[in-house]
Amino acid sequence: MDVILKKRMKDHVITFWEKTQDEEIQKLFPFSIESLEEALKLYEESLKDGALSYGKVIYYGNKYIGDIWCYSIDEINEKMAMLS
């Protein structure tokens, strides 16, 4: 299986947003982001030093198939993170 993680770029954010606006997908997953602008802002925040989230994109056979995220990163108090 040829699965590769690559750097997440602005174009990936837009593609993910567009593909997840489907009504059936919306029923399956609990999305909290309500606009493309909000998604892009969160992406920009994730690029900063000390960010509390970190994302990569998943490619299979040279085709983008989704994102993987580590978020709610707390290395000081709770020493925890979530993976999605």
C-alpha cells in the first residue's frame, strides 16, 4: 500500500472544505467549522510556532484522500492531544 503523509497546504484546506459540504457527509461527521474563511484562519494558526494543532495530508497512489490532525495539544498542564 502506497500511503504517504505530505505537508498540508492552503489548497488542501479548500479541497477538504468543498468536498465535506455534501449533505450526507455532514450527517456522518460532527463538523464545528462553519465557513471556508474560518477553516483557512485555523490553518494559518496551525502554522505558527507553539500551535495547539498540527495537520498533514494523506496521499494514496499520488492522490489526495484526506487529512490527519493532532489537536488540543497540551504539553504543559494535561500532557495530552487528540488525533483525528
